[in-house]
Amino acid sequence: MFGAALAWTLGALLSVFLVWRGSEWALDEFVYKNPTFAIQQIDVQTDGILPKEELRQWTGAKEGDNLFALDLQRIRRDLKLNTLIQDAAVDRVLPDLLRVRVTEREPIAQFTTWQQPSPNVSFRPMTFYLDEEGFLLMPSDLPKLSVEIAQHFEHLPRLMAVNIRELSKGKPVGPVPIQAALRLIVEFNRSPIAALADLQEIDLATSGVLEVTTPQNSRIIFGLEDFQVQLQRWQAVYEYAANAGKAISSLDLSVSNNVPARWQEVSLVPPVQTKAPKPPRYRKKHV
């Protein structure tokens, strides 16, 4: 009985081993070495400004590689190392197509801080960017910008008094004033006042408020909540001043009643410049 049991056990183990080795051989011969599944095309699409050729290189895949031998999760993780990439979808399309779809983060604000790139290099100003969710976009991750895109970046609202030590790569911002400033920018871009004025600088230095400077030398103070209501009040005061032949010098919207305002001579105000349209490659589209 012992011999029979031993023989049966060894036979079972041998069968399992043969099945395992046979399945490995079949998988290798019919899948991983099958020329039918050799990549013939890497289709890359993005909704932003990153060049397709660079994205194609970052996948680490090349034509002729076996489609099933690729680690799709690894490719996705490698792509997301670039802070400009919000998400990436990587799919196999049988028999020979690798499809990559990238969603980029769109910067809505900028700030400048002094950085020392290396111990042997002196401090120099570096400009960083934030998207509407508060993710820090590293300048080293940006591609070579076209003139149109560079001008768009240059005119983004500039945040003042930002402490770079409070920000972390790959995580949304934590400080409340920065979060509030980003919400203000988003609400401003959706409001009618955006056709009449612009946000040039947003100073975060004063606790509990945001101090906005416009290209027309107006100083507008916002509270940290209810931006839609405050923007409507700004528009009402702006239209009143325009009808009266005046211009806003300062306006405190953080006060709920009897809003303090000061005027300036219209002749001293720089003319309102026509806003350049957003670059076409930053118009989000389904990819």
C-alpha cells in the first residue's frame, strides 16, 4: 500500500510538472515568440502639449516587441512620473497594436522661487506651475514650448508669497491660501468679469484674504470663500465705474456690506488688452 501510494504521488507530481512545462512551452511558442503579436504600430494620443514622439519613447516599447511581453502597468507608472501627466491608459489591440492615451494636467497658475540646482551652482529663480487640483508641475517636465504656448504660460496668474517647502511633488497642495487662490482662478475664468479684467498677481501674504493685482493697476481684495458672489460684486462695481467715467483703484470684496472702494483717473489706467485665445492644444478633447 505504501509503494502504491508513493507511485501514485510521484506520478501525480510528474504529470503536474509535464503539464506545467508543456504550458510554458506552448505559451512561449504560440504567444511570446509568435510573430503575429509583434508590435507593428504604437499609437499615442494626448490632450495636451507633450510631443507624441517623446511619449512613445517613454513607454520603453518599440516596433517588433511582443505585445504580450509588455508590462502595461509598468508603462503607465513610467509615464506618470512626468508631473504634467494626470493619467495614462495603455492597451493591447490584437494582433499588433499598442495604444496609449494620455491625459495631461493643465497649469492655471505660476509662482517663482529661488532654487539651487546643485551645490556648485548659485541660487537662481525658477518658475513652477500648479493645475486646478493643486498638483505641482515641475519645470523640468515641460517640453520645449512653442511661442504660442510660452505666451500662454507667461500670462498665467502669478502667486506671490508661496513657500515651496509646503508643496510636494505628486500630491495636491495643502496650504489653505493656495487652495483658495486656485479656486478663485477657476471661478474667475468661468465668470463674465473675465472678459473685462484679468488676474495678474495674487498675493497670499495677508492672513484670511487674497490680494489681487490686475494689469490695470487695480487692487482687489477677496475673502477665501464664496468667490462667485464676490466676482459678481466686482463686475457690478466695475460697470458702475465705467459708466461714471472712473476706474477702480482698490476694492475690498472681503467685506460683506458697504464695500470699500477707491477710484483712479481713467487716463492713468493702462488700456485693457484683448486677451489672446487659449492655445488650441490646450483645449481638452476626448482622446
